Amino acid sequence: MRSIALVIAFVISLTVPASAQKAEIEAINTKFMEYFNKGDFSGIASLYTTDATALPPDSAMVQGRPAIEVMWKGMAEQVGDPKLTTVDVKPLGPSAAREIGTFVLKTKGATPQEVTGKYVVVWEKVGNDWKLATDIWNAGK
């Protein structure tokens, strides 16, 4: 009976950090959407590590906060109203995690269209804050 209790305690100890990481990451995603909708691209860039890499679809890699800020400003000219949904967060240790999620956004122009897609983010803990370190996404289900 004691060994069963130890196994249960061990399993719970593994799931608590994952759920805490997921909640923190979802809160940052909410902040990302708020910044995007307000046109605060400096705010978006602040959510990334200083040496982050973004891998946008059909484009070159973008490295560093200043370039990521410019990238998101350019994207906002083409799309708007992003909605991010976290599907899974996997802890990669106490200071790293991998998130898989989906997104929906709308194109701008004469005939706006809804675009759906998926993404993967590698998160790093910098001080007390989770930051996007590697960010890749593409359209499609």
C-alpha cells in the first residue's frame, strides 16, 4: 500500500509542473493576442528571448527581438484577430517547455478569409518569466 501511495505522489509531482507551465504559457499567449490587436509589436517582441528564432511559413528565419518585432508588424498589415489555442505543453525540465497549438486568424483586404493553422513553440524560463525561444507555424490542420 505504501508503494502505491509513493507512485501516486510521484505521478502527481510530474503533472503539477506541466499544468502550471501550461497555465503560465496560456496567459502569455493571451498577452500576445492583446499586444497584436493593439499594434504593440514591441510588446510582442518582449515575450521572446533576446536571441529567439521565428520560423514563419514561406519565409526566411528571423532572429532576435528587433527583427521579430519588425516581422510581426509586417504580418499585422496582412492578417488580424489572431486566436491561439494551446493543445499540449510538455515540460523539458524546470526551465524549458514545448507547446503545440492551433491558431485562427483573418486575412485583410477586399475579401477577408479565415486561416487556420498549427504551431510549435519552445519556451525558456528567463528569470521568473517564460519566453518564446523558437517559434514555428504554418497553415493547415
